Amino acid sequence: MALLTEEALSDIQGILLSGYAHLNFGSLIFLQVNDAAKAQQWLQQLLPQVQSSKSWERRSDRSTVKPETTLNIAFTYAGAKAFNLPEETLASFSPEFKEGMVKNANILGDTGDSDPQGWDIGGPRNPEVHLLLILFAMNEAALQAFRKEQQKLIEASNGGVAEIALQEGARPQSQKEPFGFHDGVSNPIVEGTPKHPEPDQWVIRTGEFVLGYLNEYGLYPPSPATLAQNDPHGVLPAFPENGAPAFRDFGRHGSYLAYRKLGQDVAGFWKYVADQVRQLDGTVDSLEGIRLASKFVGRWPSGAPLVLSPDRDDPELAKENRFTYALDAKGLACPIGAHARRANPRASIAHNTPEQSIASSNTHRILRRAFSYGGETGVGVEHDFDVQALDRGQLPEGLPSQGPERGIHFMGINADLRRQFELVQQNWCNNPAFNALYGNKDPMVGDNDGKESMAIPRNPLRSRLLDVPRFVTTRGGGYFFLPSITALRFLVQTRH
């Protein structure tokens, strides 16, 4: 296909195709719909503020005019029902979306301390979530002002919508997540976006992330539909290639969004690492500790891939993403069980050729949007240790085991929750036999319980780290649908 048209980009919500890298402060406002008609009026007022993916304007000197704040909106299946969407539309959403994240807790590894019963948001003991407002801003003051504007609009809905939870956070200036590793360096490139008109080994077909376009199988992903008679104003588009002529495509230019609030045991992680490299005299080999931690992640703290720089961190490679593991079949550089290698095996799936592996990996990619939370201020802009010290070879020790929780607000965008988000979490991260391993789950985000191990291939003998505990726990979550601007207009104009 050619580049996505400006008309299409103007219909796709901005967060789908942009991580808003210049906007490091974020708020998530969770809402309930209590009166459909009043909620429609509120949404009508909100519509002009919804950020699309259209190209940003340029000044006379060709520099880009970037937005100082952005707003995007998504709804749960319960929210779709609260807006009185037609029955056939409700029935046509994906089964996973209709079931919700809690129903799939065992698939996702949400057991023990991650059980939904203890969640802060989205669990059975929490208020039912209908809507999610995603706000980003350039600084904390701008975010607070923007959030207050939205809260005033919510209050002015006269009970139409009500705030039930608020979560805030930020991406630190270092761009490192709470464990101290550079974050967000391996997002897939989407076909049709600027400079990437055609798919190849590195560019993933649009339909893996945006409904209404061909996916890696050469098919259109299933999209929620509305009978033409239920769209009397002709707001929604027809299905591609005149498919299902009696229906209109409610899902076109939309996608599904999996939200996870993930708590990170920073002190526990670095204590475990230090214990593995502690000498007989009690001293800790810091350089070996950082190397070991990087083996868990699959990248050095700077973000440099181990497979490209196996012996030392190389910040010059921090953003390099065009590589495969084909030349590291035994995992001597990057262990087969490392987090980054599990989340995207590239050309190294067991019993497949490199070409088959790449093709398979590309059908399970996810667009990742995330920002940190925690610390004394709650906005996640500082760490419990000097993250720059990692770059100097200094291992953090003596971190407080008690204190404000730290973690990440994770949002995964994909066209198929089961084939993309759930498969990666269940089959690749939580599977102890991933890629012919044994008793070896993802050491970073897997549902470890202290009984699993981590294999580190080495010449002449590999090492196996035992009793790997769980370092990341789920503190909240939910499945959302990220509609197009057109679908939002349909929600506003529909009356029942």
C-alpha cells in the first residue's frame, strides 16, 4: 500500500501511531457512564480535543509545530453497552474484549499477588470502568492544568459521566523505566506511516494495528459492525472491498488497547542480581552484576542490544532495532529466555527457519505505550538510585525494600487481543518451555513464583540461576477499544 492518506490519519486517534515522545507527563482518567444521553453531550464537547494522527503543521523554517497536550479516549465493553450501541455491534466485538481482562487472569498469569481481587483498577472489587481518558503534556504543571480542564467538563456533564479513578506518571528525562533500563526502544514500524509505505522484514502491515487494513496474513482483521439501518446519517464507512454490504464498519481506523498497571520490585530485582555475583568475601562484582541484569533484559541499560554488543554497553547502539538473533542461535550473546528475545523472537523461533520465524514473529507484534509511576511524588520522574551510575558500571545496592511502589502504566495496542497481546504474555513470557527451554519463564515480566530458573548460555558451560522470584506484579488492568474519530461521532449522533 501507499502512505496512509491525510484523511485516514485524521480519523485515527493519535496515540495509535504516535508515542508522543516529546510529551513526558501523563494522566489516565477512568470513568463511568451513568446517563447515556448526558454522556453523549459530554462526548460531543470533547470531540474537538481528541488528538488524531494527522501530520503536524510546519513553520516557515520547516520545523514541526508539536502539540503541547494531547487527549485520546477508549472504552470497555461495559462502556460500549452503557452508550447503548446496537446489539449487533456489541456482538461483533472480539470475544476477549467482551470477556474482559479479569476473565483471562489465568492466561495472563494474574495469580497470587497479581490476582485481580487485589487490583487498584479494573478488578472485581473496583468500580466498573467504562471509559479511559489518556492525557499527555510537556510538563507536570501543564498536565495538571489540562487534567483540571477535563475534570471540569466531567463535572459539567451533570452525572452523565463520573470519574472513578485517576492515575498519573511520567517518563523520566533519562527515558529509563524503574529498573534502570532504557524504555520503549523496540516498537514496530507500521506500514503506511511516513517514510515506510511498504511492508518488509522490519515494517509490519497496517492491519496488525489498525482495523480496516490488510494484516500479515493478507487478511482484514475482524472489525465490529453496525447494520446500515442503524446508521441513518451515514456516519460510518462501508467495509473494505464492499464486504458485508448490509453493514457499516464501526471499527475502521480503530484498534484494541490492553492496559496494565505493573508494579516493579526494584529493590528485589537488584538484590537478586547482587546476590548472584557476590564473592566469598562478601564483595559484589558490579560489572558482572550489570552484565547479568542485562542478560535478563536482553539489552544493556542504554538500550543497546546484547546481540550487537555482547561484551559491553554501547550507547551508540541504544536505538538500534534492525537486527535478528539468527547469528546467536545458542544465546551466547543474548539468552534465549531474555525478556527482549521473548517479546520479539525475530528470526529465532525453535524448529523454524529464520524466514519462518520472522514471518511468525511479525504476526504477534504490539505497539507499546507506557510511562512510569511511583516515588514520593507519585509521578515517577525520579528513581530509587542513580540510573546514570549503571552506565558507569556501578551496581545499585542497599535499596529500601519498603516505600512508595514504582512501576509502569502499560498500554499495548493491537488489532487482535488473543493473537497478539495474550499470546505474547501467555506463550512467550509465561511459558517455561518457550523456544525449547525448560523451567525458564521470562525473568522480568513472567509469572515466576520463586521456583523457576534462568539459563545463561556460556562457553564452555552454561550457568543456571535458581529460584527466580516475581519482579513485576499486576496492579490493575482492562481491555479497551480505541475508536476512530468517525466512530466517536457515531456514538454522539446515535440516539436510543
